Amino acid sequence: MDISPILAHGSLGGYDELIYLGIAVIFLVMVASSWVQARADQEEEERLQALQLTNEPKANQDEHVDLE
């Protein structure tokens, strides 16, 4: 009984290396897109925090009363 290997290294000739490289490229693209998205989210959060700090109401000096 002859059982041939399925997708064993070298059984597809040069195509198995293409499959491995394709998987590596897909992985690197996913990591890079995740990194870019995380950086964009962090910058957006920092911008919103800065905007929130600048929009806080200022204390009015006319309404300020010194306590003794």
C-alpha cells in the first residue's frame, strides 16, 4: 500500500516555499495593520484628551470670593 505525503516539505516542488512565503507575508501584513491601527487609536485618544482639557470652563474672577 502506497501512502503519499500530503503537503510534506518538498512534495510540491517550489510551490511549498511559495505557500510558506505567502503565509509569512499574510502574517506580516496583519501585524503591520494592527500596529498602524493601534498607533492611530493612541494618537486619536491623545488628541481627544487634549481637546477636552482645552474645553474646560475657566473660573470667572468676578464670581470669586475670598474666604477669611
